[in-house]
Amino acid sequence: MLNASILSIGDEILIGQIQNTNSKWIAEKITQIGCSVKKISSVGDNYNEITSEIDTLLNISDLLIITGGLGPTHDDITKQVLCDYFNDYLVENSEWLEKIRKQFSRRGIQLSKRNQEQALIPKNAKLLYNEIGTAPGMLFANKGKYVISLPGVPQEVYCIMQDEALKFISDVIGATSEDTILYKNIQTAGIAESTLADLLQVDEKLLGKSTLAFLPSFAGVKLRIGAFGNNQFEAKNELERIKSHIISKAKQFIISEDEKSYSQILGELLTRLGKTIAVAESCTGGMLGAEITSVSGSSKYFLGGMQTYSNDVKINNLGVSSAIIDSYGAVSRECAEAMSECIREKLQADIGISITGIAGPEGGTPEKPVGTVYFAISDENKTYSDVKVFSNSREIVRERAVQNAILMLIKLLHSK
């Protein structure tokens, strides 16, 4: 098994200025292909602290993945630290310099000496191509240990990892016959954690040395299989065996066998069914449309939407009857249903979906407390509606409302 650690470098992480999404993403990806993550760490832009942490992590790991500190400014010192750590020296990579020149030329920007120095690479490091930015990734191999250094920009991390680094790591894992654990997530919805556990009947006979974790959330229960094998081949067979058991027992509750967001799952369903959608939002203020269109290619099925925050806009622009709002209120099942029907008709979509609620912190009543959100979905045959009462902050209520609306539509499309 390949033991790995992840090190994020940057003062901005330590002071909470940015969220460290790189470590989470990398950990998920390398775990899926058979790495065992031993430690995730962060340090600031300090030469001695970076060097010390590299020492610590390589003592417990075969592979160290570092992000951050490869930019062109004075506080980007990772490249020099690694150069010194491996007793290496910098040389100009002519191919990378030409890539930078063309990149700057396309943008109409003059190439400065500072940017030109991005082409200086440690002599004994392998360059990992960065399609997006000017700082390449670097791979160091020394005494059976591997260090991969990546820029800190998340999109560049994803690009280099997917284009080059993950394949290299897979090859290293495949070359060893040591114990391997492979992971896979299966997303379920519409069934409680305890009921799902009873349905699956998990015991030691089923799992052996493998594991099955239940990860509940407001949106459903995610199942994480950890399949153990003496090598990659055995682990893959074990993974398939446990997955087959889960599918045979709970197929009707499974919405995805891959690590995909709800918006991705929805997009695939709508594309396969050839359906279009339109959204009408109140308390989420455009967040539902933004989430759906975060998926590349969403223009195939997403026609548009309206942010109908005020009652006047609901009535005069969307077309909701004033009698509905007068009788039931803007936060009601009746209003949500009317909103979904109106947006479907107005934009000539196959499906209309709406959200209206009280995100808080003010505005709640004993009958409709803060966190009350109504949802509706309208198609050519019927209008479906639901209500949820979410807790916590305004931000969480809105985020949960968006995910619940998408999940509601996913379940409906699965049932057809």
C-alpha cells in the first residue's frame, strides 16, 4: 500500500483567508486509486517550517503531495526549498519558457523577467505539464520516496493531477504487490440510515477485512466501501463483490455510484431524457440556477429562470395570482406550485421547479418558523410539492434548499 501525505503551503491558509479545498480534493482522488493518506498538514511561507514539515511527512509516507508556493513573487519559496532539500539546482526549461511566451502573447502582455523565471526547474525534477497556468508541477524521486509539487490555484491542481500525476501514482501502486485498499462511494436517497443498515444486512462475513461506512446527511446516506486486497487485482474484485451486494439490496434507493454532485447527476438525467427545465426562486435568490449551470454543457437542458424575491415580481412578472398570495402567503405550498407552473409555461420548458421560503434570521412565525421552505416541480402532467424545515443559519438554509430541490427532481426523474 502506498502511504501518502498532503502538505499545503501558504500564510493565507493559516489565517483563514482561503479555504483549503485542494487537500480535500487530492485526498479523495488518491484514496480512490489505492493510496492510504497518513496526514494532511498546512504551513506558512517559511523556509525552515516547510523544510521541517517535509522531513516529518516523508518519514511516514512514500508519497508527499505539496500545493502552493510556486508563483513568481518573493513569498513563493517552495521551488527553492525543494531544490535545496534534494541538493539540486535550477535550470531553464526552454520548452516551458516558450509555452509561457505564447501564453503571454495571446493575452497581449509583455513577458517580465519575474514571469520568465517560472521556466527555471530543478534539474533532477520531472516537469508536470500545467495546461492553465505558468507554473508547472514538479516530480521528485529520491530513495524510494516521491514528492509532487503543485501550484496552489485549485483549477491548476486539478488539471495537473488529472493529466499527469494520478496516472503516475497509479503506476507506482500497480508496480507493487503490497496490500491495497480501494474506496468507492455510493449515494442513496429516500431511506434513513438505520433502515438502510437493516436492509443491507452488513456483517463480518460480508466484509472480511474490508469496511463499509454509513455517512448520513440531510440529502441522504452515502455509503463508502473500503475494499481490502493483497494487491490491486484482489482489491478490485472485493470492491465489485461488496458493491454488487449493496445494489442487489438497495437498488431503488441508489441515485449515483460515482463521486458526482447532485447537479451533475441531474444534468445527466435531463440529457438522457431529453428534457428542459426552468427555475423560479424566491429565498435562494438565484442560487438554484447557479448550481444547475455550474455543470459544463447545462445549456442543453437549462433554459433560464427568474428571481422572484418580492410579491410584486411574483405577481406582475412571473404571473402568480395575487389571490394565491393573499390567501396563503408567498411562503406556501400553493405559491410554490403556482411559481413552478408559471415558469414552465413562461419559458416553454418541460419542467418548472420553484423554491420559496423563510431563510431568516427574521420573518418566521409559529406556523412557519425560520427555515421553512416550500418546493414544487411542474411537468406537463402534474405538479408535485413538498415542504422542509431546515435549521441553522441563513446561509445553510439556502444551501440546503438548493440541494433539496435538485434531489427532489432527481428522485422524480428516477421514478419515471
